[in-house]
Amino acid sequence: MDFHSQKDQDIIVWVTRSLSEQDWTAIREIGVQYDAALVVTTYRATPQSPANNDTFTVWSVSLTSHVVAPLLKGVNLRWLERMRFAPGAPLEPAILYDNCRDCAAQTYFTAFYYDLSHHVWAARWMRGSDAAPVWSANPPTGVNWTQVCTAMADPDGRELVGAWNHIDYGSQKPPEDYVYRYDLDPLSGQERTQLLTGPATNSLEQRLCGFMSVVPDLSHGQDSWLCRQTVQPSSTRKPVTTPPANNHGQAAPPGTRH
């Protein structure tokens, strides 16, 4: 919605009234699909508080009733390029956000979609009040923790997000690897969070480290030592040592005549 456009004022007024009893200080963004609005509000503790201390909330607001539902809260909201999680499906708005500011933050990823059966917007890969964790600035104590994350596309075009956590305990015990795949089940269309094992783990590790992210700003750790030792070195062409077919073992210095 364009807050300065006259044709959008009816929806802006409707959304404002619907959220009138909620805790916010500004409506930042409104997106509409069918009969529901995806709305971002921000909260500022005092008028003197710096803008970078704002928290945000994403809402689903019905445009046929004044029913509202909070989808998630956080800080440092970053919109990503839209993503497609199933062949032929609509592109979905995607975000990164943090759980706190001026701290060792956990960063989360999600995308929003219109739930046709319930006529509301919904957020993907929610676990309680948080979405999919993709990296953290708060490593466990006493270990070396390496994190890799990226967005990629399968051959059929559907996109997914992968995250790899490698925990090195030094001499205490062998290292541990946790490789997650966030995507939609191709049969049910439902979100799934898979902790991979076996050959699928090695395949995704190679993809996490060896490919550019299909979504700018959704990549982390590709320059780590873990990725440098994981990606198979590209084969280099060996020098040709076989003499050409017309070489008969004779050579003449430059400028001489035969």
C-alpha cells in the first residue's frame, strides 16, 4: 500500500482501526492479498528513543472483519528477495530478523504466505514464537562453532534454505555436525525442518559451501575454513607433454633454414 495514495486510504484506515487496541507506535508497511493484509508495525519506547532501538511486529489483519493476529516479533527486520518454495507457486516475501539488539543475537529466517483455507497471512517454519534459526552470534562456551547458511534451488526450481552447524570440541570428543534443510514437502505442501543424516548430509554440505545464494543477503560462512576444506577442488587441466603428430624429434633454432 502507498500511504500517500488516495486509492489506498480505505485499507489504511481499516488496518489502523483494526490495530487500534494493540501496542505499537507506527505502521510501517501494509501488503494486501485477497481479503487479508500483511502489516508491519514498530514500537518505540519514548519519542526520544533512537529509531534503531525500535522493535517490530508482523500482523495478519482481516479485511472483512477486524480480526488481527500477531505472526512474530523481533528487531532489525531485513526484507529479502521473494522466494518460490514450490514449482509454479506464488513468490513469497521473506525476511531475516534478530531476537535482540546490542547483544549476541540469534538470527531467524521466515517467509509469509496467504493461507487460502483460513483467509489469513501466515509465517513459515515457526517454532513457538520464533522462525527458523539460521545463525547465532552466541556460540557455546569452550568449543569452536562454525556456521554456514545459504538459500539454494533444486533442479525443479523450488527454493530452500540450508544451515550447517559444526561444533569442534578439540581433544574432548569428536566434532559434531548438524545440517538442517528448511523447505516444503513436495507431497503435502507443508513446511518441514529436516535434520539430515547420511549421504544427504554430505550433498547439502557441498551445496551450502559451493554455490552462490539464490537470495542476496541470505548467506553466511562460505568463507570459513570449514567450507574451504569441504568444497571439492576444481580439477585443473594437466599440461600436455605428448609431442604433436608432425614432430619427428627434430628442432631448429629460430631464424635457421631447413
